[in-house]
Amino acid sequence: MFPDIDVESLDRFLSDAASRGEFSGTIRLSSGSRVLHEGAYGTASRRWNVPVLPGTRFDVASITKLFTSVAVLQQVDAGTLSLDSPIGRFVALEGTRIDPEITIGQLLAHTSGIGDDADEEAGESYEDLWTDRPTYSVTQTADFLPQFVHKEPNFAPGAGCRYCNCGYILAGLALEAVTGTSYRDYVREHVFAAAGMEDSGFFSMRDAVPNVAEGWDPVRDETGTVVSWRQNIFSYPPIGSPDGGAHATAADLVRFLDAVRDGKLLSAESTAAFLSPQVKHSDLDAGELHYGYGLEFRLGSSGGVRSFYKDGINAGASAFLGYYPEADVTLALVSNSEDGAWGPLRQITALLQSG
């Protein structure tokens, strides 16, 4: 059952972190229809000193992959795609290092083996991709292809498991091919609107959109003291894509996961597939980490699912969306700095596990 969380202490912890400049963002902690805690903290724009409000929209980075996965599974339900469909049927890959027989399911479960544009598991920096290429040149899904299609594969399709952003770029291109619409337009209509995510969208850094947080990260001197703040406008493309960059409120993220769990977005079969681990990624201190079709699953030593979640991190953005089955609690946490979400997440996780 859900532990008796001291909400006042949690609010005080988050407020203190915000006062130190360590956290700007929003949180929603819920159990079923009951909101256990919701709060807004810190600054949405450091340039203009605009405070964060509950309705502030944040870049949720790789949590966007969940929207992509649901969109693809909707087309599986519609019969236009299959998890066994080869990607070469939908994307022209001649002259590249991408095996056209890689399946949609392998792309979603990180078992395709393709080389990533920035290999996170190898410690490569996504921000470094834009040293020689202007971020504003990449606004459509196909614009990402030159960044990874000629890279050496890490393993044969299905022979391993390695986190890969660009698998979701290819899955997004397959979605566009079978629907005849852009990735962003499809997700707006069939995921956001269908889930009641009225405040979510894809907002360009170049547009004046209300209630959208700016991304900022601290610049520190040799002693670790923050001497200034740097905005993330040159750190990645100006608008979201199938692997990251959608904007949402914490409340909308909870609505999304609730809608999936309630069977409102997918068939019963696809809902079960989305909410189930598909492949083991690695061992943990007490259990295992498995990947699903976007979600990640922490299994206990007895094999039961202790939590499933997706996190996201980028320059000027960090976010977490997860569900804890034993407590029946959903947590959404969003922040407009790269390190902002993780201290609060550790604190909240400790509270969730204390009961």
C-alpha cells in the first residue's frame, strides 16, 4: 500500500532546493484519482525571472519516446504496421549501415543494434553533435538520418540490448510513411488529444509560446560555485522529434500514463505489450533492468516489477514519469535544467520505498 508520505516535508525539501537554485520544475504525485501532492517551484525563465506555475510546460526529453511508441502501436492495432515489420519497407536505406530487415519491435525495444547519433551508453554527448552542424537545420524527422545511418552497428539485430535514440527516429519515419502525416501532427491528435493532454505539444524555441519553460544549466568555476547560467538554445534542434523534445506539464504526463493503463489509447493486446518488459538490459544490485517498448522496468530479485518508468535528460531539461505498482502511485517530475530532477527524484523514491 501507499506509504504515509509527509507532504509538508516533501514540499519543504523541494522549496529549499528551489531556493538554492538546484530545482526548478513541477511535480505531480497521485494514486488513482487522488492527487497526493502537486507543486510548482523555481524559475521558468532566468532571463526574465518568471516563476514556474503548475501549468508551465517543460521539455520532457526522452519521455517523448513513450508517445512515439504508443503512436506506432496504434498503427499496429490499425493493421498498417506490425512489430515484425522490417524498417526497410518504410524507409529508403540503400547505401547505409542500417540493416533493412531490422523490425519495428527491435527499434522500440533497443535491440536493433544500429549505431546511435550520440551513444549515451558509450558516454557520447548529444550536445557535441551541434558543434559543426546548426541546430536549426534539423526540424523534420528525416533530417536526422545523416547523423547515424552510416555509423557502424553495435551488434546484429536482436543480438543485444543497447539504448538507442535513433531507433525511435526510424520508428517515427515508419509512422509518417503509413499515416501520410507528420510525426508531430499525428501525436498531437491521436496521443495528446486522445489522452486529455490539453497543455502538451511541440513548441519551437523560435516561437513565442506562453507557459513554456526555458532550459538553463549552471556554469561553475573551478571550485564548483555557480558563476552564471547558460541557455540550451544551441544544444539540440529547436523542436521535438520522435526521440525527444515534446513539451508537457507534470499533470499531463500523469494523464498520459493513466490513459494507457486504462486502455484508452491502445487495444488490450497492445496495452499489455506496452506495459510489459520485453528484453533484459542489465543486472541491478537487487534485481534486473528490462526494457519494454519505451518504458523501462525494474524487477526485484523475485522477478516481480517494482516500478516502470521513463526518464529524460538533455541540456536544460530533465524529467521522470513512473508507476510504482506496490504503492499504486504515479509520479511525474519535470525540470528545466539537466540535473534538476534527480535530487528530488531520489528524495521521493526514498519516501515511496519507506512504506
